[in-house]
Amino acid sequence: MEKTKLVGIAEIAELAGVSKQAVGNWRMRYDSFPKPTQDLQSGSIWEREKIEDWIKSFRREETHVLSFINLKGGVGKTTVAIAIAELLAQEERKHVLLVDLDPQTNATVTLISEEQWAEMDEHGQTIAQLFTDKLNSHEEPKFDVEKSIARSVSTINDGIARLDLLPSSIRLIDLQDRIPMIALSGNFTSNPLEILKVALQPVMDRYDYIIIDCPPSLGTITKNGLRISTGYIIPTIPDIVSTWGIYQIVDNVHRFSTDIDRLLPALGIVATKVQSNNLHSRIINDLRAYHLGQFAKPGVVLAQPPLFDNIIPQTVTVARGADVDADIRTFKGKYGIAYSNFQGLTQEIKSLCETKKL
């Protein structure tokens, strides 16, 4: 009887013509990747024939990277980003990484406890350390992307197995104005707009979706998120103040897209905290008619992004669900009457990404 041929990670990488890191990412992302025959102290081993069959049938899937942006705080941006990330991971069985770029750290402390966040921040395991390292290029870097990703986060089910978090830090507040000067601080090899891209490169193939919660600005930190994005989403309350900056967002992203020579489409606008009043109804109608504010002015070339069909109603339950200590373990408990709206919105986003390959 012919002896079964076995291979390890290095041999699989050679067979596939990729790095060992890529094989590790495949193993974490794809349920179809063969289970190891045995786990030895020196590493796992697989049957070569099963691996060869898998490589032949393997079709690499895109990683969809979506930035959530609004220039005004308090519009439900973070809540929407978290809900989409949670539902993609739990109900759609996608591997998701939420990157919290907002110095307010709301996404971070909604998905993990403040104690875990404080410990990670103290050990330099947040996004702030990544930028600090670049500002202090003369010192040994401390940021390690593998150590800085919190695994299986969320209050749902005591953690969602496929949802990871790269946490933020309030220390970003003191850093954000200095980041554009990185290239002038003796670190000429670093492009201030590509810091996040370089840091995430080793792990991006591990995820089906990367959700980026951007700060309420169009500064360098937000542009780091846009630099790796395949599209962006604008959550907004349908009132005059909250929608005022949408044209500025679309205009700035369009110009940034031209600068980097890469398409950055707006998937759409999400109406949040919607109430049954005349103002909200009027602005939602304007959004549905592609007739919002400056977009409707004569001579304006930029098109208004579409409004998603699913709108998010104002509800006390959603606000309570943002409390990681509230002991809310189900989607219905966390999002209340808005749960079905978030489900529908998730389906809309997933369909746009996976049919249009965004």
C-alpha cells in the first residue's frame, strides 16, 4: 500500500505559489480548507492529495473594505457600522474585522469591555500605537497587528466567533494633527496616507469584510481608511444639520480617489434615528429623489449617492445596546425594533459588494 504523502504549511505555500502567511489566512477564512491530519508540536500536517484538490478548486474571494463616514457626530455612524459587522459575521457567516479609527473609541468600548480596552491601550495594542510608531521613527516600533486584534468580540452570544476588532484609543486625539508631518520628521520612507494599508497587509486576506469606523473629519486618519477601502457608506440623520456635509464628503472623496487613481464608490446613504415628523419625511423624499441640497443645484456634476431602502428608526433600545455592560446577548435585545431594518440593510450592502465586486 502506498504511503500517504503529508505536507506542512511551507510545502502548501510552495504548492500554491504563495507565502506561508497567505496559507495561514486561507486556513482561518475558508471553511472549505482541509482539516489537518494531525497537529504536531512542530506544526500541523495535511494529506497532500486533499490539499492539491483544494488548491485546484480554490477561487480567491475579494476582501470588501467599507468606510463609514459622516462629518457630524451623533448620527448613528458607529452603531450602523457595528450592527453591519455583527450581522455579517453572525448571520451571514462572514469573517469580519472592524477597524476603529475614531478617537472617541465608541466602537471599541461597545464591542469589548473598558477593562480589556485599557489593558490593550496600555500595552500599545491599539491603532494609536501604530501612528505613534511612525511619528517616533527613531524608536523601536511597538505595534504588532496580530497582538492588537481582539478576537471574537461583541456582547452577542458572549462574543461572535467570526468578528474581530482593531481597537482605537483616545490618544489619537493628540496625534491626528501631527500625522501629516510624518514624512517630514525623518521618516521619508513612510507615506502618511498608507500607514494603515501597510499595517493590515499581512491580515487582510483573512477577512471577507473589513468595516472601518472613521472619525467625523476628512483628515489623514480618515484618508488612511479610504486608502484601502473598496467603497464607503454615509449614515445620517435625515435633518438639515446632519445632511449638510454629505456633498463635502462626496466631493472630497472624489478628489482623493482621483489623487490615488483608484475608484472609491459611495455605496449609499443610510437614514438613521428616523422619526415620524415632517422634516425627516421631506429629507428622506429628497434623498430618494436624488435631490439633496447642493446635489440639486444647477451645474453640479457630482451625483448624490442613493438612499438605502432600509432606514433605521429612532429607538431607545439601540442606544442601550451600545453599552457593553448591559448584558444584552441577542440581536433583538440589542437593536429592538430596528433589528429587522439592520438585517435588511446588511443584505443590501452584501448584495452591492458581492454582485458589483466592490
